[in-house]
Amino acid sequence: MEIRIPEEGTIRILGGRITFRFGNMLEGRNPRGIKLVDLQAQRSKLERAGRALAKLRKRGLYDHHKRKDGSLEPVHFAWLPHLDKGINTEDSIREILAWRDERAGVDEAIAFGIGGSYLGNRVLFDVFCGETWNERTRPPRAFPRFHFLGHNLNPLRLRRIVDAILDRGSRRVECIVISKYGSTVETFGEFFAVRDILRAAGVEVGVTAVTGIGGGLHDLAMREKWPIFEFPEGAGGRWSVFSNSGLVTGAMNGVDIEAFLRGARDMDEATQADDLAANPAYLEAALQYVAAAKHKLTIGVCMPYLDELHSLAKWKVQLQAESLGKRWNLRRTREVHAGRTALVAIGTEDMHAQVQQLIEGRFDKTIAMIGVEQFGAEDVTLPRGLDAVKGLPDLGGLRLGQLLSFAREANEESLTNEGRLNMTILLDRLDAYTLGALMYFWMVSTAFEGTMEGIDPFDQPGVEHYKRILREKIEGAIPRTS
């Protein structure tokens, strides 16, 4: 593997639609930065990771990622963006869009899911609908009001959402239940509660299942004759947004799911080179790995400069935390307790909160900022005369998007001056294509970093611990009949 770094500290990806700026991670620009020799010292791990991802892309397998019976379990996230790999196809996309069009008269829709079955969908909703979507009253409403439940057991929130649906007099509600194995307590507890409350109030409730074949939800959907979209094998929750798990609800929200997949597909092509200078995802992973292993920077902060990307940062936290936070090495012969701690900050909000800690606190963090360069007609130009406020410079004529970029750049410079390692990813504009490309970029980077760590980035044994204990508590609380 070629271990070299572009001297300018920047890689432009997909014809400049995305820019990866990593120079502030390096010695030449940052007094505490990473040296090229630090990366070269990891040659064997970099080469191992490159071989593993090449095999994964070709065969859909990752060594030592096994089912309970000891056979290799498929890992198919790299196949999902491609419509010729037998998972997503042109026909399956048409089926999703036809399902959506058949529900044109639905007043409200509710997605029930947890973990990756929630967070990926929440990203799509927040970016393309936003916090005021359900407040819109002026027609035409091409798509229904949309809600999320089943991701956090919360009777208060459930009641308030149901009461709002009933207060509006909504007559048709579509429930989208997403569960790979069909046995998730949080998802099903809230789904059954909402379904029964709405039905009792005379609301027509439709149900669509997104689930794995043969699980409990699949069996129930077959009995009830609900529409079923397969949750494919080899796409764990945090890797599943490019499968039916994300595309079904994305389509219901009006997302251009074909452009979303195309962005991921193009990013897949852009991240296959066996050369750090030509593979931005591999380079990002290598820099984060060295920052943690050599510099002891074991906390990774994701800081998007847009409220609509808050859920994207939370999705990235799940991707990183569940993939890298592992007790055992890949062969389960040695305890390693790997993984950086993942945190979220929001710019500019947290420049007035967390940045104090990031600039002057412990040297244990890297900061990854996300910015958008153009907002088009949605940007706002400030009026003249604001210098009449004492101490405030005249902002007249500037756009809010400009101020947002200035704030991010000021944070980058401040962090770097203090020796804090940071990087930035810029989207030329925020649309389905760039969002799909960015989410796929992080999938590749996370898989590569996990392989450098020598762990399995595709399992989640720690999550199963709490599920087992939760089930025992529930079973112990069920009233017994005499």
C-alpha cells in the first residue's frame, strides 16, 4: 500500500461535490499533529485492512465474522448502493415508489424502529423535511406528516404524538414497523400501544413491515397480510440505511432515494484505491487510528454546522460506537477493549458551550466538523444598519450561510493554534446525492479503522447483554394466572 499524504492537506471527492480537509491533523500545520512516519509505522495494519475491505467488496464476507453456528455471516453494506448485486435492484426501487404512491391519501405516518432502524431514517427526515414539517397546514401536502416512535420507551411522547394525530382529525395513519429479527421490545411495545389507541378512536391504521424473512414480525405480517419489505441479510442496523430499512421511510418523506443510492455508489468507486493519498476514507480512518493509538486521543467529536445534521452526527456516533467499541480481538483470543468514545457537538450552538472544553480541556479528542458551502435560494441576507447596536459589526449585506462558514473556520483555526487535531468535510450543497455519499464514506472509514484495530466492526455482542436482561425482567413481571 502506498503511504503518502497530499501536501495541500485536502482531497476533493466526486468532482468537488465533497471536500475532505485533513491538514489540521498533520504536523506541518498543527504543532501536535501526526507525522508521516507515524502512518508509515502502521503499514502492516493498513495493508491488512485494505485486503479485508477488498475481499468484503468482492465476496461480501469478513474473516471471523460468524453466525452462531460458526459459519461466516455475510456483510453486504458495500453491495447495497449497487443495483446489480441482487439486493437493491431497479425493480425493488420501483416497488418502493409504487408502495409510496398507493398511500397518497395517508394523513400521518409513524416509523417504529430503534438503533440503525431509527437513526438512519431520522437523518433523512431531518435533512429533507425538518422540524417544522408536521406544522405545515397549507396545501398541497405531497407527503404525510411523519413521526418516529419505538426508539425510546417514552409514554409521555407517545401520548402527545397520538393526541396530536387525533386532535387534527386525521383519519388514515400508516405504521411502518422496522425490525430485522422481529423481536425488539421497544419497537413492538410502542407499536401495539399506538395501533390499539388509534383503532379505538376510529382511525384507519395501515401497517407495513420491514423485516428479515422468518422472524417474528415477518410471521405476523404474513398472517395479517401486511405489505412486507425484506430487511436483507448482511446489513446490520447501523449499516442498513441504504437498504429497505432506510429507503422505505425515505421514499415516504419524499427523498430522492435513487440519488441517495447514486451518491453512495459513486463514493464506493472513489474509496477503492490502495493508496492513502487517493482514498479519502482510508486516510480518514488511518489518521483517527494513529491519533488514538499514538497520541491517546480516544474521544472523537462530530460537529456538524447545521441543525438538520444533528441526527446525522448521532447516526455516526452509533456507527462508530457499535463498530469499534469491542472487548475482544477478531479471533476472540485477547481482550483489547477497543474503540474511541464518540460525542456530538453542534455548530455554532456548541461554540458557546463545548468549544471551551475542546480548546482548553484535556488533550484527548479529535474533532470532525461538517459544513455546507452553498444554500442557494434558502440563504438569508442580513439588512443594513446593524452596526447601530453597540459592539456589533455591521453585518448588513452578509448572508447567514457566510456567517456560518466564518464561525466554522474560526473554530478550525482556534483548535489548530492550540494543537487540537481536527478535520473538516465540506458538502458543496446538501442534497440526497451528497448525503448518501457522506454516509457511505463514513461506513468505509469505520470498517477500515475497525480492521486496523484488529476487531470485528460488524458485530455488537455488548448490545445483546442488555437485551437478555431486559427480557428476563419483562418475563418476571408478567402477571401469572392461577
